[in-house]
Amino acid sequence: MTRRNPAEPFATGETPVRGATLPRMPRRGLRVAIAGAVLVPIAALLGACTAAPPQATAPPSPTADAATSTPTSSDPGQPDGTISAIVARPEWVELRDATGAVVDEFGYLDDPAEVVSAFSELLGTTPSTEDHEGNSHFPPNTSYRWEGLVLWEQRHVDRWEPVGYSITNPRFLIEFTGPSAVGVELTTQQGIQAGDPWSDLLSEPGLVTNPTGCSGPYVDFVELTGVNVDGGAYSIPIAVDFRPTADDARVARVGAPVPATEECA
């Protein structure tokens, strides 16, 4: 399978193929659709760059996981509903309790205002906000910052108004710049956090690196696949990626969702 040329439009529906992820915890159901869309440089907001946007058609949504059994009251690992961690995933962000069970989740196509409200209630503090002008590579956006946590709301206005939202062009992005926010853990499916030794990340089983540097290395990802107008197959990893500190000593930030393209803008 060849990588898709980001300059070419999509001809048929896309199909997400899950990559090297660990088994998922029980969850309420998938609320984000992997939609074919304009591929914009999401990583530019998170400290990287990717390719310029092409127009696309929407594919079928992925199906939710089958329901899992609920532990009995005598099970010491029974979920208690108290959120203790925010977990970045390629298709959504999860709110988990101390047992690791998913209490709630937000897809990257959900209303950013709903997510900001949920985070503010969870952390017991309101974020600082700042508006940022867009350009030809990424849309105007608003950042909401808490301790160690940033939500980037992407606003499709002006030249971006005709562009649809999709997993490659989400309504919001998540960035972790610290291991916790007001006592709530900020982490990933593999437990990698901002502040961890970069050498530990590099030794993580299943780690994938992008030779072009258009995205950071990643472990948790899904593969977005489809067919170009010329009939050629393509694939785009949608990942939770990592960026190092200036001295490459530690993980500086965790970002999602990031298209791990091989061409930079």
C-alpha cells in the first residue's frame, strides 16, 4: 500500500484501520466518525507541520466496540465514576477513573464548548483563552489553557468556511504539556506523559517514527485508508504524537489527533 498524495482528492470512502494500539478499556460507545476530509496541518498547531488541504468525500463511520460486562460490586476493580485521568487517543479523548475504566469520552468532532465546560468542571478552574489568526495552512483557532492541558478549538471561518470537519481536520485538538492538571493525570494509552525521559519513549515497543519530522514519533494510532481518483490505494496514520524538549532529554508535549504525513507544508 502506498502513501496517499495529499494534493489529490479522495475518490471513494475512507476506512480506518486500527494500528499498534493496546486493547481498549470498556467504553460507552464511539462518538467520533472517521470522516474523509480536507487534510490540514494539525501538527502546525502542536509544534509541527503537515501537508496542505485537499477536498474529500465522507466515508462510513467506524462501528463502536461491543459492550463489555460490568464488574460486580465485590470486584475491587469496579469503576467508581470518579475521574482521575484524561487520556489522549487518536480518535477521541477519554476521561477515566482510578481503575482505568472510561467514564466519559469526547470525539474530536464534538462541540468544543462542551469539552471546555467538562474540563473546567472536572478541574475546578476556568482556562485562560487566546484567539489566534489562521493562514493558508491552518484555520483561525482559540486556545484554552489549564495547568498542563491545552484545548485548541479550530474555527472554520472566512477562507476556511467551505472546509468540512473530519478526523484529519477536527473541531478541536488536545495538547498535554505536563503530567497532570490540578491533580488529574494527563496521559496516553501506553502511560507515556509529558516530562517522561525521551529515551524511555524511544524504547517503547511499537514506536513509529516519521523520517521527515512532519510529525513526532507515535505508538497509539489508527490507519485511515482509501483509494485515490486514479485508483491507487493510500493510507494516513492518525496518531497521538510526542515532541521532545530542546535538549531531547524529555517529552515536552503530547498531541492528538495528528495526521502522520510524510509531506510537510
